Amino acid sequence: MVSTKTLIAAAVLSAFVATGCAVSNTMSEEELGLRKVDLYSEKEVVADPTSYSKVAAGESKVYQRAFENAPPMISHDVEGMLPITKANNSCLGCHAPEIAATVKATSVPASHMYDLRTMKQLKTVSPARYNCSQCHAPQSNNAPLVENTFQPEFRSADGAAKTNLLDVLNDGVR
Ligand code: HEC
Ligand code: HEC
């Protein structure tokens, strides 16, 4: 038979162990989120200001592609170029294939001159690619909250600087 004294001692001991563990594993609510502020209010939330490149088109340094055939980030200032409207697309004013070389801009790639629905080559940029900023964005210079450990692997040596989507689109498809 276990005595009452032993039972009480065991109960007290287990209570210590339980609370001891609980205390050492507790995080305050403010520590839980990436913002490190109260989770239930936006009052103290201050986002870092965005800081886009102010370097003019023609003088900027292009970014490495994030992965093979990723849409490249816009490396230059886009002040006065956005929004793109039906009547005005200044991006095409420099990146259209017939103009690009003269202003030392990268020409839109072959995939932008192709209709993927009808599988037809187009003479001009596809209307599906007209709204450049739908896929291409400038990059803000802010410190990431969580480090990105993704390592891209490129099949071609210049894959981080050039695209060839239309050539490889059907790779692996029979
Ligand atoms: C005045 C000419 C001009 C205009 C307008 C312009 N760009 Fe550019 N863009 C360039 C040049 C030149 C480069 C090459 C980098 C440099 O010299 O600054 C470039 C680079 C880029 C790149 C990077 C290409 C790469 O190979 O990595 C992208 C993406 C881009 N521009 C998209 C746009 C978009 C979208 C717009 C419209 C919002 C736009 N550009 C408007 C001239 C222009
Ligand atoms: C639907 C998404 C989408 C739209 C809209 C779009 N692009 Fe792209 N762009 C991409 C992707 C994805 C790539 C890389 C893969 C490839 O070659 O298509 C790319 C590549 C590029 C490149 C790099 C070319 C090279 O040879 O390295 C330039 C420059 C570019 N786009 C400019 C533009 C401009 C200017 C517009 C607007 C007229 C535009 N894009 C509209 C998705 C888009």
C-alpha cells in the first residue's frame, strides 16, 4: 500500500515538474510574430519604408534572376512610367524589340512575341504581355525578416542573366 504521505509528495513533485516545464517553454505574445508587437492590434506596427532604385534606366545594373526563366526584376527607377495605360506604355518605348538595341535595353524575349493559345509567332508584343508590371516589379532595398536559403540551379551558364523560356517550354512534354 502507498501511504498518503507518499502520494502527496508525488503530487507536489509532479506539480513542480509540470509548471517548471511550462514556464521555461513560454513565449510572450509579442515574441511570436515576425513584427514583435502585440498580435491583437495594428497600433504599434510600423512597416519599413520601401526604398526603390533611383538609378535612371540606362545607368542601372541588372539583377541576377531568382531562378531559371524567372521574370527579371526592374533594375531602374520607374518614376513617371507607371501605371501602364491603354494609351501609354513607356516600357515598350525602350524594350520593344525594334527599339531595345538603340537604347541599350534588354529586348522583350521571344516568349513575349508569341501567342501561347494559338501557338503562333506574332509580329508585335502579345497583348497578354502588354501589362509589364503585372509580372515585372522594381525591388525594394529592405533587409529580409527571414533569411532565404533558396539556391537556384541554372541549366545554362548564363541562366542568371538571360532567358530562353520559349525554347525550353515543352522540355519533358511528349
Ligand atoms: C528610357 C528607356 C527605358 C524605359 C522607359 C524602361 N526601361 Fe527597363 N531598362 C532599360 C535599360 C537601358 C535597361 C538595362 C539596365 C540599364 O541600363 O539601366 C532596362 C532594364 C530593365 C529590366 C531588367 C532586364 C534584365 O535583363 O534583367 C526590366 C525587367 C525592365 N527594364 C523592365 C521595364 C519595365 C516594366 C518598364 C516600364 C515600367 C521599363 N523597363 C521602362 C530602359 C528602359
Ligand atoms: C505574364 C507575365 C509577364 C508579362 C505581362 C511581361 N513579362 Fe517580361 N518576362 C516574363 C517572364 C516569365 C520572363 C522570363 C522568361 C521568358 O523568357 O519569358 C520575362 C522576361 C523579360 C525580359 C528579359 C529578356 C531576356 O532576354 O533576358 C524583359 C526585358 C522583359 N521580360 C520585359 C517585359 C516588358 C517590357 C513587358 C511589357 C511590355 C513584359 N516583359 C511583360 C513575364 C512577363
